[in-house]
Amino acid sequence: MPARKKIIALIPARGGSKGLPGKNIKNFAGKPLIAYTIESAKKSKLVSKVVVSTDAKDIAAVAKKYGAEVIDRPKNLATDIAPVSGAVLHSLNWLKEQGETFNLLVLLQPTSPLRTSQDIDDALKTFVKSKGDSLVSVSPVDHSPYRMFKIEKYLKPLFGQKYLKARKQDPPKVYRPNGAIYVLPATTFYKHRKFYVGRVVPYIMPLEKSIDIDSLRDFLFAELLFKQASRT
């Protein structure tokens, strides 16, 4: 990493969740779920400031307990259909009014508790060394779309017969965003107001660290993986 940059880690955590109510502060292996993301961000050797954007008082209380600064998110930016970019823009503008600006923005969703401080720092270093415009964490897919079908009355291969006849290792390697880490310059976010911008640099994470919790099934599986990893 060249001359130290001011880097903000922003954690968006609204109160409403239909898939798993109260998930952001649900007890996960002994701590509220959001605590793991806050602690990882605070342990980062590169992050300058850790902020939680939330509309919920109970989330705000937990975030403050674990050492994050809290920005109150307006209710209109915390609905089911409100994009997270609106909450990010609100937080950056609020901080700017307080005289704080940042070179890099790292978005860390609280639903990725298996992401570590080392992942955050490695992703930042990867981005800074690259010639990319933004960075998104990804993981390999466990079922290749090249071997998938759509139904048009009968099963029809998505990519034709070619890959159905190929060996399992022959189709191109495919990755999916895992929701754990997004990095881009703050000025780039201000300009485009999105996280996939221009030349998107991948930060590859293994499947076992890439669960994005959206349901009780995700929660229980992630907790099991976390407990197993803690024993080793």
C-alpha cells in the first residue's frame, strides 16, 4: 500500500428484514451478527474509520457497543426497495458536512460474518495495486451454469450441447459476487452511485467464507462453519 489513504468502512444495517427478522443483531455464535463485521473492520490495518448506517435504535446500540460510529439513516432510505447506494451517499454527505472526507470507500455487509480483517486488507491492497475502477469480492460457483438448463416445455441447455458433453473441468471457471467486500474511490462512488464501475477487479474468496446470510438456513449453516473454523 502506498502513502496511507483515508479509508472508510461503511456497514449498512437497516432494521427491517423479511427473510430473517432481526438478523443483523441475532445471536451468532455468542455475539450479535453485526459485531463480527464491525470487529473485522476495526482490526483492519488500513481502515481509518468504521461507520454503521442504520434506521434502528437496537442496531445502533449494538454498533456503538462494539466500537462503530453510527449514522442515523432516514426511513425513506431503509425500505425494502431502497437501494443501499442511497444510504451510502447519505452517510458520506453527512460526514462531509462534519469536515470528513475519504479516499477509498469499503462497503461491508453485516450478513457476511466469515469475512476477516485479513480479507479486508488483502482486498484493499489488491485494489490499490490494480488499474481497476472498483473491486468486488467473489467466490467460485459450486454448480456451473454451463451445465444448467432452462425449461421450454422440455429441458434445454443454457449454453447448448457443447458443455454437456465436455468433462467437468472443461467449461470456463465462473464466479459469483458473494456480498462480502466492495471497494472503490469515494469520488468514483459520488460520480456513479454504484459499486460495479468500469474495470471491476475480483477479490476471490473461498466458498466456506462466502455465505451471505438472508435466511435461517443461511444463518445456521454459517454459524456451523464458523464454529468448526474456531476449533481448528
